[in-house]
Amino acid sequence: MTNSTALRAGRREWTAFVVLLLPLLLVSMDVSVLYFAIPAISRELDPSSTQQLWIFDIYAFALAGLLITMGSLGDRIGRRRLLLIGATAFGTASVGAAYAQSAEMLIAARALLGIGGATLMPSTMALVRNMFHDDKQRGRAIGIWSGAMAGGIALGSVMSGVMLDHFWWGSVFLINVPAMLLLLILVPVLVPEFKDPAPGRFDLLSVPLSMGAVLPVVYGLKEIAAEGFSLAKALCIAAGMAVGALFVRRQRSRTDAMISRELFRDRVFGSGIALNTIAAFAMMGSAYFTTQYLQSVLGMGTMEAALWSLAPSLAVGAAAPTAAAVGQKTDRAFVIAAGFLIAAVGFALLTLTGTDSLWVLLAGAAVIGCGIVTVMALISDLALASAPAEKAGSAASLLETGQEFGGALGMAVLGSIGTAVYRADLTDSAPQGVPAGALATVRETLGGATAVAGQLPGKLGDSVLGAAREAFTHGMQLASLGAGVLLVGAAVLAGVLLRGVTGAPPQTPNATFGRMSSNAGRVE
């Protein structure tokens, strides 16, 4: 048997991989699972407007803030062990959320869900890196992993709507419980343990520093996307960046740093983080507009909009493994650059939308998704392959933290462009006869304009709604133009930074990073 053949994953590894997709799907679904449930939660628990925002946002904040910590922790205590701990926390928090008796209890449960999610995401990606030593097989697995993550977000809102048609609001959280129980049963049987054989001490001070760097920036960017720019939000972002500088300085000065300096000495890994962040910028920036367009411009209900959004997601799910296969046969830099250019074409399609352009919007969203998931799948594979196997957890957490930053930045920047155009258009073309107070609401957001239009008589309400929809669509067009130009630049950057890069050679497993033996759960 040749060394190459010995390194190829067999049926057991692929079965274990399917099991590892379970937590990935659930974590990504929980991003969108509240889209339908929040009205029922509001009736039952009567949260304040601030509490309602925290019910939505605390999950993403906890997840983003702890990714780096959990990735490093998994390298030290074992990725499988951390996965099992996280699955237990995620399942327990899901039960707590389902049966919450107050808004405060639900916020706490959602925070615990985010903490659990922060353990699951880097653990699953790192385990894929460690289980698949063959370059082609690993690329295919990470391609499927990327497609499942993208599809889970769209699936979450649909599953939520289906569950709420038949059960109470808490049922949207109980979806997680049987899957986590299955995970707890199968992972010890199928998935081997991997960890750094010489991890050094765990730097406790780096934990609050990493959270203090990530959370203020993500929070500030999300608030800018939701409510517009303000000095307070800018100061929040600046504070996070200052703490981030302290975090980086600490990592450089310690031998037992949470983030190994060795990772960023590799050109491929550093380039991959940057390009992956740009890809997330485009993905979430486009989602900011497409979801609002379906509901507020085309007037769809939430369930109808969620079902239509599945169509692009299906295309994205198919594109990821296909891109991985193409990347094995073609220069990686070329395929990644092509992915950015494909996404730029998708944004070009969005510049052609009118106020009744469902099929143009869906086509644009599908093309954007296919291009971006191509980039993410190949970059994730390259970045993980370039990192030492014992640092796979840290590498995975940095990739995912970059995605969180990029997504928040995309919504903030592209959303701000769209909002500025929207307000400028309505300043110039608002219908006559609208009361001053109502007109201020109309100019604030499309949602506000829709509410005001419903309260105005006949043709005046129709005129207000029509003008607001035109203004929103114009804002989406110009923001899409800017995003498309950025992606063309990213394609050039990818071609330069990754020129000549091929897949990493298979790494021979050692005593810590090995193939599974015939004895379940053991590593040879």
C-alpha cells in the first residue's frame, strides 16, 4: 500500500464527517430561527424593545466573541472533547430557551447557545482538517462543509415557520435537542480525538482581551447597519480596535500565546484570512438587501420570503463541492479569483433590479452566493492546510472570526450606502401632502415608510410606498455597484497573493494526528 493510499479517508471517516455536519447546520440555523418566532415570543414574554433586540443579537455576539478562545482551547484539551462539551451546552441551552418563562431567561439561554456555538464551529472545521489528510478528499469535505453552513442559515427561517404552524414558539429551539443527543452518542464512536501534543499554558488574560477586541467592533458595525452612523458607535469600534492592538501585542510577546505567531508567518494563511473576510463582506452585504427587498419592496410575508430565499441557497449548496473539485484540477488562485468575479457579476445583476424584479433578484443572489462560496470553500481548505495540524482549532477560529467581522462590516458599509441614497432620494422626491412627522419616519427606513403608507389615505399612501420602494431599490443598486467593484479588486488581489499556490501535500499522521483504528474513537 502506498503512503498516498494509506492517507486516504475511508468509510468510517466519511460517516464521521456526516455526523459533524449536524452541529454545523444547527449553529447556522440558529442565526435565523427567530425570524418567525419573535411575534409569538413578544405576545408570550412581553419583552421591551431593548430586550427584543438582545434576544436576537446576544447569540451572534457570544458566538463571535468566543470563537478565538474556543479554537485555542480545543487545540489544548482536544477538539472532540470540546465538541462534546459544546453539544451538551447547546442542547441544554435549547431546552432552556424553549421553556423560558421571561425575556431575561430567554436572553440568558440565547447567550449560552452562542457560547455553545462558539465551541462547535471551530471544532468541526478543525476535525475535518485532521481527519482528511488527502488533499483532494479534504478539499471536497470542506466544500461540502461550506455549502452546509450557507444552506443552514436559509433553512433555519423555513424550519421555524413550519414548526410554528403546528407547535408553540419554543419548538423552534427543541429542533436542536434530538440532533445534539445523536451527536453525543455517535461522536465518541466515530470521531477520533485530536489535540496539540505540546500546547503550553492556556493564557487566561487573552480571553477577555480577545472578547474585548471582537465584541465592540462587531456590535458597533451591526448598530451602524441597523440605525446609521453615530459618534458613539464609532467610539465603540475604536475601543475594540484599541483592545485588539493590546491583544496582538500580548500574542507577540508570549511563548504560550493563544494565537500562534507561526500561523501568520505563512503567506497563504494570512492572505486567506483577508480574502475570506472580503468574501463574508459581500455575502452578508447582499443578504442585507435581498431579504428586505423580498418583504418590503415585493410585499411578501416572512414565510413566503423565506421559501423564495431557499432557491439561491440550493444553488450555493451545490456550488461549494463543485468548486472544491475544480480547485483540485486548476490553479487555486485562478479559481478563487474567478469566484470573486462570478460574485461581481451577481452584484451587476442586482444593479438591474426594479421594484418588481423577483427573478433578477433571485438570479443575482444565486450568482453572488455561488461565487462567494467558491471563494470560501477553497480559501478555507488552503488556509487550514497551510496551518500546522496541531493548530487547526486556532486556524479555524480565525477564519470564522474573520467571517464575523466581514459580515458585520458588509452590512454596515453597504447598508450605510443604501440608506444614504434612500434618504437623499426621498428628500428630493417625497410626495406632497405628507405630515412632517410622518415624512421624517418615511425618510428613516423602508419599514417606517411601509407603516406610514398604511395609515395614509388611498393614493397618498400608495405614492409614499411607491417612492420609498423606488428609493430603496436605487440604494441597493448603487451599493451593489460598489460591492461589485470591490470584488473585482479582490479577484486581482487573490491572483497576486495566491499566485502559484497549490494544495498542501498530504501530511503523514503522527501519534497525535492519526487515522482511526478499527477500534471506535481511537487514534493510532
